[in-house]
Amino acid sequence: LSDDNPFFTEVSTFASLQTSVRDLRAGLIHKIGSPIRGATSPETLRGVVAGILDSQVDRGLIKGWRNVILEDRGDRFRITYECAPIEPLNFIEITAFAVRIAA
């Protein structure tokens, strides 16, 4: 009740966000243990991340994504990104204006 951010208070929206993170982690887990070069270089990994996020959009898990940042931290990579989770339609606002229209 104290947070009005719909990404954290709307259950299905938060599920979309969490699904995106879990799906990205699952798509990258096979890279753990690989040497940080060649197929696991930051540049290559950035392309893999972009491909996974594009797939999430295609599959309807998220609406969109942007600003992937991949940091090489020695024995690990830190990946951050912005994503637009799927939100439910909760309301439909309708406005009607009463006017005289000649017949």
C-alpha cells in the first residue's frame, strides 16, 4: 500500500518483469564456466542478450527493452537493462461531450 509503482504493485506486471529476468538468466546459464574471450566476450554476450530480449518481445513476455549495459567485472559480468513489462488493462476511460448536432 505504501508503493504506488505499478511495476511492483500490479501482480501480473511484476510477474512479467520477473519472467524477463528468469528467462534471460536461463538463456545465459550455459555460459558460466566458459573463458571470458571469444564466444563469451562482452561484445558477443551483448548480442546474445539482445537476441534473448528480442525473443521475449516476440513471445509477449515484455513490451520492449533498451539500454543494455554489460560490465566486465573480472570473473563475472553484470548485466543491466530497462524493460517495459506487460501491464493489464485495468480501466477504460470514456469521455462524452453533449452537443447539439443539426439533423
